[in-house]
Amino acid sequence: MATTPAPTGATDASMSALAAAISQAMQGGAGQQGAIPGLGVSKSEQGTYKVFLGHGGATSGSTYSEQVPGAAGPNRQPIISDYDSAMADIYKWTPDKLKSWEQHLLTAGLIKPGQYDFSDLVSAWQNSVDQAAKFHTLGGKNVTPEQVVDMNAGLLGTKPSGPTTQTQTASSVNEVDPGSARDALDNAFRQLLGRDPSNNEREQFATRMLKASKANPSVTTSKRTTTTGKDGLSSTTTSSTDTKGGFTANDVLRAAQDTAKSLPEYGAHEAATTAYNWLQQAIASP
């Protein structure tokens, strides 16, 4: 890849003005057949584009992936690539370089964690190279593909300023299960009356408990909070569950006991049980 003289560096104002001009041009009518839409540049002309890729050491016979952009020293040179080489350069990258590009896109908010694959990284690179080439060749501005990403993030307003937090909340209404209501009444009758409830008593109690739970439902809320770090990759998740109000299982147990105690036979059964316990104690005494 040959080294060519680099145009002057871009100022923020000039870059913004040129970006607006290019954007406006690309929204215009289609050009001639085989041309770049809105710019009237043929594909053969596009092949003459040059791309500014930053600064590094000696560039003769080298590619961007072998450079150290921004390296200091007397041999610090602008890295100017031809269009096709720059477009294909991502396929030559080391894993570390690819990870750096992935991180750049995540930080800019142009891709979302867990919602992209390698083809998205390639597409983002080639789109950025294309825009950088237009800045350099058409506008005479040294703008790298990475700077194009930063510009897009700023224009879209998607670049995160810090950690982000997402909270998901789900609520469910807990009604009394008729079977559980019947079981509660069975236990209360056996304990307090010494017998099982009749089928009619069971069904009446279950119906009454279901109506009570619907009138005052128990609402359980599950909250899951995920906080994503500045890098767009690291995250922490916390979960919590909270139950408020409602007709609970304890309410059903109390209602079952109250139902048993409300029957006339409860007093007689309690008296008989007390007398029996007294007799057992008397027999056991020396």
C-alpha cells in the first residue's frame, strides 16, 4: 500500500459542514447508471478514492492492521490506503484489533450487547471506510473510520454517557386454590371438631374463599434490574420479589378455624376434650 501526501487535518466545524453537505447530496436524486447514489460518482472513480486511517510508523508495503495508529516518534506518518484495501482490511485484523473495533461500536451505541454478529462488525467498518474515503478524497479532510463512528454516534444521540440501567417488572395476582381451601377446612374440622367436614361444607367454604381472594387479590411483583457498564459489555443483575395485600394462605387457615369454631358442636367437643384430658391426667397421677 503506497503512501501518499495527506490533506490537512479536519476541524470540528469543517467536518460538521462537510458531513452535512455529503448527507444532503446523498439524499438527492439517483445519478447515472453505475454511479454512487446522489453523488454521480462512477464505481471506477470510486476505485481511485483514498482513505485516511490515522498515523503510524513506516507505511511502505504495509497494511493498516500492521500499523500502530497514533504511534509517536520521528517516523510517525499518515496512513493512507486505497479504497478496496481499506474495505477488506477488517479480514486481516488480529483478534485484539477486532475486539477493539467491537468495543468502539458498543461504546458509541451503534450496536447493542448480544444483538450483533461478525457481519455487523464488517458492515459497520465498510460503511465507515466509505464515509472516511469521501471526507478524504472529496473534501480533503483527514477523518478516520473510527472518527466517522463517533460522528454518527453524536448525530444519532446514541453515545452513552455512562452506565445504563434497565428494570423489568412483572406482577401476578394470586387467587386461593379451591383444593387448598378444602384441605384447610379438613384440618380445622379434624382438630377442632374431631370429624371431617361434609362435601357440602367443603364446597361452601371453597366458594367463599375464592370470592374473598378475588375481592382482595394478593399481588406478587418480581423486579429484575440489569446495569450495563460503560464498556457496553459488563453487567450486573439483581432480582427481588415483593408480595402485597391480598387474601393469603394464612387468611384461609384462620377462616377455616373460625368456621369450625362457629358451629354449635364446637363447644361440646371442646368440653369433652377437656374432660378427657383431665381424666387422663388423674389416672396418671400417683
